[in-house]
Amino acid sequence: FVPLDAPLPLQISGTVDMPFVLEDREVAILLGESERKASLEGFDFEVQEYSNSEAGMTFSLHVQKGKDIGENYAAHLNRGSVEVLTGAGSWVKVAWTGGSPSLFAFRANRPLESPSKIRFRWNTKFHRVQFPWTLEGIRLPE
């Protein structure tokens, strides 16, 4: 919100917090009939909404840490590392298709033969750097 009588031109400033990954670990989840869960350093992972049909394979990965619900864990997941092990013994990369801060959706564009395991890299340690920024001379439209 900018007041109508704000002095022009405007100056806006802030800080951007950038997490740089220092360490990551592999997480693997079995796709058996029973629990599709794993844990790592206090994080709990669960495969939900799993489907493997002629339209392709889809699943969601739910993440929670303790009692925290709805936290944003997007920086922890290395999205390009998510793979599914097929019955033929090959690893197939799956594409991230969206989600929410603690629920990530993935898809393979074809059905996968006897998928048995999902693996991905989970960023466990960060070096955070804060970058200050300033925008000067901003004029409002007339």
C-alpha cells in the first residue's frame, strides 16, 4: 500500500535470504503395498496419491517435521533428483508438476513396469546469505 501523498520518486528496499546447499542426503521409499514412508533427520516423508496406469505414473510426496504442519520445505528437495526404480532395474527420472509447501507432485509420462522404489536428494544443511537490495526513483503511473 502506497499512500496518495507519498513523496515521489519512491525508494523501496529490503533483504533477500538465499540458502546455499552445503550438504544433501539420499532418501529412498519403497512402493510396496504397506507403508510408503521414510524418515531423515526429523523429517517424515510419505508417498501419497500413488497411481501407475496407461496415462503414466503419478505420486505426491508429503513432508512433515515433527508437529510442524504447512511449513515450506521446497528448498530442501532437489527436484531434479527424483527417480523411480522399475522392475527392469533401471532408474527413471520423474518430473515435478507442482504442489504446496509440504506436498510435492511428480509424474512420469508413461506407465512404469513394476515400480518398486522412489529415491531423491534432500538438502540437509544450508549456508544462508542475506542480500540487501534497493530500488530508487520509482514513479507511480499517472
